[in-house]
Amino acid sequence: MERIIDWNAYIEQWSRSAVRLQSIQSYHAQHGAVPDLSEFEAHTGFFFILTHGEIGVRVSGEFVHCRSPYIFYGGENKNTIFEVPGHDQEWAGYLVLYTFLPVSSEGQERLTHSYGFTPNAMLPIQEKCEAMERHWNSNELLDRLQAQSLFLPMVYEVLSQNLQTLAHTESAKINIVTDAIKYIKANYRESVTAEKLAGRYDCSTSYLSRLFRNQIGLGPIEYLIHERVHRAKQLLLKSDARIQDIATKVGYADVYYFSRLFKKHTGRSPLQFRAEYQQAAQVQNNPLHGLESSIVSPPFDSHNENESYYQLSEEGDTSMFRFSRPAFGAMMVLCTSLILSACQASNPTGGAAVAQEPASQTATATASDSTAAETRVYKHLKGETAIPVHPQRVVSFFHLGELIALGVKPVGTTTYVLDNPHISDKTGITDIGIPPDAEKILSLQPDLIVTTPALAEIVEGGYDALSKIAPTIVIEQNNEPIKDIEMFGDILGKQEEAKQWNEKFTAKIAEYKAKISPYVRADETFSILNVRPDALFVYGDTNMGGNIIYKYLGLKPAAKVESDVIHGETWEVSSEVIPEFIGDRLFLAVNKGAEDKLKDVQKLVDASPAGKSGHVYSIDFDQFLPSDPIAVEKQLDIITDLIIGDGR
């Protein structure tokens, strides 16, 4: 069955061939029960979605062992037999049969190829199958039609995940936050909960929330609210639809709840928001009125209603973020420019040079101070972009510490990055909000925007919108100070400064390793535990001091930390297994409000090797969460002092 498949040609046949759902059936089977495909018709194929258990598929004598979650596609082949490994084996799944009429014999051959794979997220496929079966089994003709309409979206999800699996086989694994943001944007109308999102990635809600907050400064449900409010704004501005209909369209059945939520995050009710836009549009198009009256809206009292969100499942502080309320006329100018620019041809260098001719002319012309603004092409995650050789007005969404370490103070950064406790002088740095506010960024007149993939996704208009403001590059969130300093030395044209910083930092590491050497045995093991109100996390070698302890100082992790965390995918653990992860020395970070949770694990900590020897070090969570160069230097001082002080 192993064969090379031209996936582009295969997908093209799906888009061109006439396909029709023939049947869908769910199975919750045991005692050897299996699907029977003996009644296959001509030009019939199937998708087998295994959601639980194990089962075998034999195609023309070749056997494929499927373990959930698994998706098997069978083309036109009458010699397909399902086999259960054991008589008492339980399994569950869906069998989706369809008929197809290919446009050519070559297309028919492509659609008959069989293949199988393990999806990275079974939940969205399973949800589509559930809805499809429900409508298919209805006696209503419209429901049957609805089932037909759900078939191709299911195929799309299967093929999309298959391509993701193939793309990540030899490269880095999928970025959960970036993929979840895309999922939210595509499914914001549906009932999206933190539990459902976490289930999509086979992780806990607290772990998913931790990833979201680390990468974009918001929890997943907070971002969902942002996306729904943003979509509601668009519907209010471009249609005369009733507020009830708009609420339903963006995922809220209760129009009163939607209205309160909308006002809480915009300062205006939906009707006020629409009325202001219409009034601004009328004034701007009326030559008898001055424009100044349409630009600034009268202020509204802040809405302080303290209400809980029924879908919120978050860690730590669950208070809602508030959207900025920019001058309305300026916002409309920005929106109009983005809409117009979206109609233009895309630019291979990131869009800035072609879409904004005046900006590109300025970038290559002589500046007012007679200093030439030279540019160069920089390769990044979104392609190649012409950026200034020596940028002067940088907006950085995430890498504030890297810029400060190289002597560059950005003109703007995001809220949660600006909260870094290790950076004292923040004067002159504008808070562009979270999600980043495109109008605020525009007002700063940046000559370079630097963002990560996840933060680029949550800006209204995304990367394309940012590229219309200034040259924009998208880079990884490495959390590796030496690597990041070198990268930003290149981006900022400060290669020499970066080299000097790295040499100084490397020398400091060597000095501190020598300092702690007399106090640490070669066989001693270290662990990092974070106690939160609703979860326990064990950290590896990336942040919370792990990069310093394990990578830079070269200290030995506990065996379970090395196997399951550093070389595995374990982060969140239960209280029962805590002793397995605690080594001879423990760095303990306890979050605010986690006192009760700490009581649950204190006895386990006390009974561990670290607890018995008194080598338990208390560290501040907020101080150790950042992984930028400035934070890491200060964390290195703290860790070294704790070890030496304990030894004395």
C-alpha cells in the first residue's frame, strides 16, 4: 500500500470531481464486531475515523494496524476487510462512504490510492462526523442536504491535518498557539470552550492557557472574546442587520449578554458604535461640515460591571482585558486604507515596498538630516522583506529585552511584555495593547515591526495589515538569550554590540560555574516546580530558570525531568507523581493564591531528597517567567546566590 502520492494533484481531483455522501455510520463496538464493506458500489470510497481503541485494515492482502486516533482512507477497492486484534477489543469510530465521478481516468486513479495517518487534532473531525451523522439520520430532506454540505468540510479538515502531519515529520512540531488562533478565527461562531480547545491538542486547559499567555499575553478564551467583538464590529459597520442577528452570528444566543460584553470591551453599545460610524461617514462626505467634529467621539464612562463569562476557564487573573478606544475617524481611515491595499497585488518582499510607494521612496531617499536610509533584504518566517540597515523606530511585539540589551529602546511594545519586572527604564515606550492595536502602531510611525507568528495572527488584518504600516518581519520566540542576541544584532545592524554582549555573558557563565562548583556534587540532581492554584508544572530547560540551571550552568536534571520534560512533552503533573520529579535540589515557585494547593504537595516536597536535605529554594514566579537576556542575567545572579548561600 506504500506509494508516493502527489498531494497537490490529489487535492485538485477532490476540488474538480463530483462527490456525494453515500452513508455515514458510527460504531461503538466490541466482541469482534467490524464494519462490512462487501457491498461497495463502483466509484465508492470511504474514510474510516477511529476515535477509540485499535483495529486492523487489510487492503488487497496488506495489513495496516490502526490505533486511535487514526484516519484511514480507502479508495475504490472491493478487497478491504476490517479486523479486530482481539475478540474482546473495544473500539469506536465512524465509517463515511461516498461516491465520486472523476473528471478523467487519471483523476480516478488518484482518488483510489489508500493511505492512513494519525491526526494532530481528532476533535474537529469528530465533531463534523457527529453533526453529519445526526443530519443524515433525520427524516427531513433539508437535514439530509445539510449532511451533504458537511461532507466536504470534513474532507478539507482531514486533508489539512494530513498535510500538517507530513510537513512536520522532519521539522519542528506544530505551534499550538498559532494553530489554535487560526482555529478560533475559523470557528468563533461555534461553542468554543477552553476544554474543547485543550482536547483538540490533547493537553489540559491550564497547559493551553499557559502557552497562550506566554506567547500572546492572553488566555485562549480572552482571545476568543476579542475575535467575536472584532467580527461584531465588522458586521455592525457593513450591514444593517439586527443586533440579535449579529449576536447569533458571532456565537452569542443571548443578545443582552452580547450587548453588555460589547460595551464592556469597546465602551459603546452596539447601536452607539454603529451610529457613530454612520455619523462620521456622513460628516466626512458632506462638504458643508468640518471634519474636526467627526474625528473625536465624545467620551463614555467606563463600564465596570463585574460579570463572569460562562465559557471562561483560565489560570490566575481572569479579569477581562479592555480594548483601546482610538479616535473613531482615524480608525476608519486606517480601515479604509487596509481594505484598499488588500485589493492590490501581493509583494514578495512583504508588501511594504510596493503597497506604500511613498514609504518605499522615503526608505531609499535621503532623509531630512542628510543620512541615507539604506535598506537590505531580510529573510524571515513570512518570506523576504526590505528592512532598514539601521532601524531607528522599532515596534517589537515580544523581544523587548533583546532590544534593550543592545542599547535600542523600541517606540512601542505589547502590554504584557512591557510588564517585565527586570526592565526599569520604560520611558518613551508606548504600550500598543494586547491584542496589538494597529492604529497605535501606525501613529508611532515605525520604520520596522518585529513580531512572532502567534502575535502576528491576533492583530486585526494580520501580517498583511502590519506590512502596510511598515516593513514587518516574523521571527521565532526562541527563549535562547545568546541565540536571540545574535539574531537581533543582525536585525538592528548591531552585530558588534551583539558579539560583545554574548562574549561577556559567556564569560559570566564560566565565572559562575566556577563559583558554585565547590558547593555542588557532580551527581546531584535539580528540579523546578511551579505550584499554581489549579495546577502543578515541572519546568525543563527553556524558562523559569531551566535554561540557566541545565544549559548554562550544566547542572544535572532529575532523571524523570530529563526523560519526560526535557526530552518529552510532560509539563503539567498530578500531586501523586511529584516525588518522581523532585531531585536532590528543588527550585520552587508558588503563584499568588496557590497556598491551598501548596498544602497538598508540601508533605511530598518535605519527604523528597531535596526536602530532607533542606535544599528547597523559593523563587519568584514573576521574576523567573521572562527568558529575555536582561531577565536571564538577573536570574543567573539569583540562582548562583541561592546555591552558594545554601552551601555556606
